Amino acid sequence: MDEKDTAQQPAMSAQDAQAPQAEPGSGAATAPLQPEQSHIAPPAQGADAQPTQAQATQPVQQDPAQPVQAPGAQPTPQSAAQPTATMPMPPAAASGQVPPPPAQPPQGQPVYGAPSPEAPIAPPGQAQPSPTGALVCGILAIVFCFIPIVGIVLGIVAIILAGKYFKAGGTLGQGKAGRICGIIGIILSVIMIIVNTVAIVLALSIADDYDLDVSSTRTPAITSSSSASSSASSELDDAEFAVQDAVGARLDKIKAHDPAALAEIQAEMETTFAQALTDSFDEEMTMESCGIDPANMVDLMLQGFDYEPSYMLVDGVEEGDEAEANFYLTIRDMYDIVDLINEKLKGNIDALVKMSPAERQAEIGSIVTRATLEIEPSPDNLLDVDLVYTNGEWVIDEESWQDEINFFFGYL
């Protein structure tokens, strides 16, 4: 180098001294000089920094898809630099080295988090059936087995839902439990049907037996002692038949309007009538004073009269043994008649007080007659009479009989 050239070197600008020289034919800019600590990044240049002469003359072409490499780093292969759709490219480390891609699992081994090849995959838009419905229906089938229809329906539904679940590839134990509960519910429901059927048959059988027992004791109405003997001898033993015959003979006289039987009833009606009206109005009253014919009133009470044996109770057939006879009478209920008379008297009490004794008694007689006609005969009146076995036959206890006459024909 001559002195002329050496003298001109200091004249080189600082900008030219710092500019890197590109190697001819390399096609890329030469990396700038780095300090000894290569791990410390160079300070960023300002926005107004001027490019060097080499950069101005030969710009660096860089693919935007490739990550920027740190100075001094080795260029990465093209396959590792290009990210794929299934494996994103990890960012460059601080040292400038790109970490290697994750290792691929061996052939045939499933990747963690991927669906198992054995698990069924439901078609797009269709959810896999759940075993919960089958289990719930199966349990309800057992609970409602006492209502057989409901239990059978719920059991069938549980079996169907469990079948759909297993057909779709389900393996949970809830599906099996639902199917088992459904089968148990159906079996219990069928058992309940059988039990209910047997219970109904037994109940009907008992009811039929009870009806037969009642019909055997409640024979048709007795019209005479001989007819009662012929109709009841097949159903009652000799003692019961004798009791029924004794009471039936007395009732038969009333139905036939026997004068002695009617006189007994008439005396009871007159006595109780006078006592009841005298106590109510504090004046003496009789049927005759009220314009009522006692014989006609007895006939009016006996309209539609009839009787039917109910049951007989016999202690024994020795001297002094007792028995009880019960008959249903078709007759006007005296209690209903008395209640209706009192209701009509209370409604007219103010008018009755203002009347004269004769007018008042005539009005009372009219009220009694109308009330008797308004009450219809009823077949539900029960006659209960006691009997005593005396001298080889059953005799009606007269005190017991008189109490019944007072009950059916007395105004008290």
C-alpha cells in the first residue's frame, strides 16, 4: 500500500467503517459484529437509524412465514420451520434454538386425550342414550307394583330404554340395574293381579255365603202357623221353628184384623194419645174430643201391614229356657208420625192458643190424621220379642210383647 492510499484511509466516514461488507455471491447480508456475550441481545436501533451501505445495496429477503432467527443461530430445516395444521411450531427459545417437535407415539398406541377406539361414537347431531331413564322407570315399576297396570307399563318402558342403551354400545351398570328393576316390577305387578283376583273371588264367595245365611233365616212372610212350619222347617231346627211359629201366630192375628188383637192396639193408642196431648196443652183431651175415631185410626195404622221372620235365638229346650224372636214389620213408623205432629203443632201454636177448646181440639185431631197419612209404611221396623219354654212349649213373654205394641202404636 502506498503512502497516498494510507493517508486517505482516515478520511473514511464512521458510517463506512461500521457497514458490513457483503461477500460476493453469498446472496445474503453478513451478520454484524457481536460482543463477546453472545447471549445478550443487541440494543434496538431507533426508528430513524440509517441503513448501512451494504443493507442499502443488498436488502435481505425473508419469508414472513418463517420465524426470525437470533443472530448467530443456525438456520433450521425447511420442514421444521414450516408449521403444519396439526402441529403448531413452538416459539424460539431465548438461546435462539428451536425446540424439537413433540415425539410421535408408537404405532398402535392411542394418544392421551384421544377417544378410545372401543368407545362408541354417536353420529353427528345425535346424543348417546342415557341409562338413567331405564333405572328410574325400573325403580318406579317396583314402587307402583300395587297398581298392576302402572307397574307393568313402567317395567316395559324400563326394559325398552335399557335395550336401546345397550344397543348403542353402553356398558354402564345403571342400564343393567334398570332392566333388572323393570323385570322385577313386572313380576310383582303380575303377582299383585293374581293376589287381587284371589281376594275378590274369596270376598264374593264369603258374600254369597252370607247372603245364603240371611235368606235362610229370613223366610217369606208367615200367613199361618202351618205355613210357617212348612216354609222354615228345612232351615231351622225344631226349637227355632217352634219359637218362630209362636210369634208368627200372634202377628198373623194382627194382620187378619182379629178383634182381640185390634182391641189391644186401640187401647194402647187411646191411652198414649190422651196422656201426650193433656201434658202438652194442660187440658184434658181424648181421641173422641179431637174428632178421631180410634177404630179408624187403628185401621189407618195397619194399612199395608206385613211381617217377615229375621232370626231366632234359642238357649235350649228345657223348662225355663229362654228364646228371642226377631221379625221385620211393614208398618207406619209411629216415631215419624209423632215428629211430624209436633212439627205441625209448633207451626200453628199461636193460632191454637187463641182458639176455643173445642176449635183447638178439632184442629189437633185434623193435624194428627194428616200426619199419619203423610207417613208411608216401611218394611224396616224390627220387632223383638222374648219367649220362655214352659210345659213343653214356647210362650211369649207378655211384658216384652206389650213393650213392642207400645213402640209401634203408642204416641209416647
